[in-house]
Amino acid sequence: MKGHLSVTVRAPAKINLLLGVGPVREDGYHPLDTVYQAISLYDDVTVSTSVAWSVNVEAIGDLDVSGVPLDESNIAIRAGALLAAHHGISRRATIGISKGIPVAGGMAGGSADAAATLVALDRLWDLQTSDDDLLEIAAELGSDVPFALIGGSAHGTGHGELVEPVTDDGTWWWVVVPDAAGMSTPEVYRAFDAHGSGGTGTEAVRTALAGGDLDALGAALHNDLQDAALKLRADLRRTEADLAGAGVLATLLSGSGPTFLGLVEDQDCAHQVREALLAAEHPGVLVATGPVAGAHVVTYV
Ligand code: C5P
């Protein structure tokens, strides 16, 4: 069979509906007890075989992609190299990323690119990597990469890399407020170590998801990193207040920030809140729904 010339895979952004963080481990990671949800902001990754690794990035809409590295430190190239090494082959590829997930926003955009690259190259090179092996390679690339493979809603443990799907009976609507200045995840964890303590359980969120109960989900949303992130970036309190003032059911910092999320009742409310936030000078506000699928092939030629 003749192989494909190029393969495009779409991978979603993630949010953490509940992010419980324990005290730092000896390996520098923090134990997590989290509930992930994949939401409808996507990066599309297109791969084609080439003599050398390369990556290029184009923005969807007015997203700022200037922070994405274009050399071999890019996580998509690292993903491709790791997949090739796993199979003992020395193939390379050109990787094109069409980016709809805010960069350095606490929404795992880089992890989405890594997951999408794994799935795309697996198909391009007809490697037929097992799901277990893909999840293991993903975990080596980053804490959030395994979740980007499976999508949906999932319970995450370990340092985030161990994922189990959870029942989610809802269609949830989110207003996503990105911030112009990205935040460093390690820095937020360090601020958490200095000031914080966490350990909130995931039970209430999982019950709310299983029952499709909007009020219960709104009441259960929680992020142990939020106080630490707000200590580093007090200006984000205004974003949180603007969201609350626009009538959302609940607000939540996404992962390690700086993106803020508002949970709303339905799609119409989401667009109303988005308009209010744009009027309050928060550019680039997005509307998203979840849960959505993990990394999946959209086209191949
Ligand atoms: O796994 P990933 O590369 O995404 O993590 C980036 C950094 O975030 C880690 O090097 C670590 O400093 C911090 N981190 C952590 N605990 C986690 C996940 C990430 O301390 N559970």
C-alpha cells in the first residue's frame, strides 16, 4: 500500500475543572488529583515526510503565536523524534501547526501539538503504535499530553499523566478570557510551594458531571493554583471580577493561568458574556464547549 503524503490531526485545549495539588515530590513534580475537560479550541497539526525536522506555526484568528519556538525545542518535534526512536526508525517530518489554542495560557496548547503530532506521524508512517505505547510516549513529553490524546472528561492523577475517562452527561459552555502575557507553569508551582497548600478532592465535580448538574458543577469548580497565580499577577483579579460581573455562574483560573474561564448556562449566554468582556477591554475572548474528542485524524492525502 502506498503511504499518505500528509496527515492532519486536530487536538483540543484542556481545562481543569478541579485542580488539586499536593506537596512537591522529590522529582520536582507535584502530585495532582484533577478532572480534565477537553474544550472546543483546537490546534490542527499537519505532517509530511521530510529530510529534516521543521515546524511552522500560523495563528487562527488574532491569536499571538510569537512565543512558540520554531527550533527542535518545539514539543511537536520532540514528540516526532520520540515516536521515531520508539520504533527504531530515523524518519523526519515537516510539521505545520494551525493554532487556535492560546499560547502559554494554561490550556495545554503545546501538549495538544505533541499529542496531535504523535497521532499524525503514527498514521503517516503506518506505525500502528498501540494505545498504551502512545500514552506512555505522551507521558514522557509532558504531564498534560496523555489527556490531549484521550480528550472528553477524565480524572488525572500521578503528576497529571495518568488519565481515566469519567462519565460526563453535560454539554457545558465556557467563556475563555486569554491574557496578553503568558505565565510560566514552573513559576506558578513555585509560588504555590511558597504560600499554598491544596488537596481538594474531585468527588463533587465528578458527581456534577455524571448528573449533568450545572449548578453543582459551578459550585464545585476549584483550582489549587489560583491563589498562587493571583499572587504573581494581581491584575488578573480584574479579569475575574469582570467575568463575575458579566453574569457567569462561576469563574475559574485555567490550569496555571493566566487564562480565566467563566461557566455559563448555554451558548447564548456565552456570547452575551463574551460581548461584555470585549467591551471591558479584554481582547481575544473566546466561546467554547466541552467535552470534545481528543486528538483525531481530520484529513489525509
Ligand atoms: O510536565 P510538564 O512538562 O508539562 O511540566 C512543566 C513543569 O511544570 C514541570 O517541570 C514542573 O515544574 C511543573 N509541574 C509540576 N507538577 C505537575 C506538573 C507540572 O510541578 N504535576
